[in-house]
Amino acid sequence: MAITAAMVKELRESTGAGMMDAKKALVENDGNMDAAVDWLRTKGLAKAAKKSGRTAAEGLVAVAVSGNKGVAVEVNSETDFVAKNAEFQGMVAKIAAAALNVADVEALNAAEIDGKSVADTITDKIATIGENMGVRRMASIEGGQVVSYIHNAAADGMGKIGVLVALDGDNEAFGKQVAMHIAAVNPAALDETSLDAAVVEKEKSIQIEIARESGKPEAVIEKMIEGRMKKFIAESTLMGQAFVVNPDLTVEAAAAEAGVKVTGFIRVEVGEGIEKEESDFAAEVAAMNK
């Protein structure tokens, strides 16, 4: 597979590796980006364990809470200008309210707001605003108490990142702090039992390769792996992470002090996981004026 400059640039940006190391990693792994990242990590050449996901779609995440249930809905648009449009925001708020009574995106698109289905409402809004848009995803959560938080709010209950936290107990102020922590730190799972086993196994295999590169005896390597995996699980899970409000405590310990138990969370970020085609705006303007 031909290795392009764009591929090398993407790998450098996601790992912090040097240009030649990034190119070699891609060559060694036939252009496979994920495998190249793992290769760099085993060689100690990647400066970051996590790859920063490139977001593409614009729009808003809206949250709504009713009783012990909360929902988060992502509604996309082509540009951020539309996300700031009051007409678009009003539609998103109504869609989030409708999501409280449905189970998935398909049912949400069929749900009615103002006498029309959500799908037809969006179609009408596309004609009015002149930009493509749609409901990308929704997620719901229930608990003894559900607390919501919006990061980078564009309007009440909507913004770029929406978080919902379910608590066993009643402490809204603490729940809000945990939600802010989740927005900032983005844990992979609630606790060790919730972590994807494949992700844990992959990390373990990478750490084994890194440890073996050191040339230390197998007995020493086993101890190294044990410690590194404990650290990985702590850093990846909400319960094991150092609480941003009080880094001396884990979130789990802070919750115990607050008299509650965190039973679940949802974090939705606009455009998360969608690759965006970058364009040269200056070149576009020049082309339009030719």
C-alpha cells in the first residue's frame, strides 16, 4: 500500500511520533493506522496512548431529564453557523424532549413534535435553512437520580458535549461535579467490569511487548505488566480515576464521601468518531471568484 504524506501527518498528530518513525510504522504495517499506532507504542515512540478522534459533523448535543430518566441526543448540521441558529436550537430542544418517550433513533424519527414526525420536521428545516441535518444518535439512562451537564453550552440544555450521570442516592451538586469530570476526562467505562475485554487484552499485549523490549527477565516483566495494567484500568474507568475536584481521591472514594453511588453515565460529543473532510477555505473563495 502506498504511504501518503497525509497518512504520515495523521499518525504524527495522533501519537506525537517523529516523521520518519511515523512513516516507518505505516510501512511496517502496510498502511494500517491502528496497527501503526500499536507498533509505535511497542517501540516506545508514541507519546500518547490514546488516539485523538477526528470529529467531523457539526450540530448540537441536547440533554433532557424527567424524573429518574435522562436522554442525550445528537442532531447534526453541516456547519457550526447552523448550530448557533435559534430556529435550529428550538427544533433540537423539542427533539430531545420527544426522546424521553422512545427507545431508539428509529422511534425518535417517527415520534411527533408540533403535529409532525421528527423526520418530517427535519426535512422542513433543511428546506428552510438550506443545510443538511439529521438525528445521528441518542442514549438514555435511568437511576435513583439523574443529573445532566452541558459543556460549551450554546443554549439551555444543549452544546458540544452532553453528560448524564445516574446516582444511587440524592446529591445533585456532587452529581454535577462528576458530570463535569466525565466531560473533561472522558472515561472509557464506569468500572473494571464494564471495560471491553478486547480493549484490556489488546493493552496487555502491547504492554508485554514494551516490557520485553527492555530485555528484563520474565519474572520482572510479569510484575511490570501487573502494575501497568492496574494503572491502565484505573485511568480508563470513572471509578478508578483521580477526581478532578479533589485529585487526592478517586471518583469512587469521593462518591462514598458524598453519600452516593455512581451507577452509570453517558457522554455524547458532537461529531465524535466521524471523519471530516478538511478544505482550504481561502482556495474555495478564490475559486468562487474566478
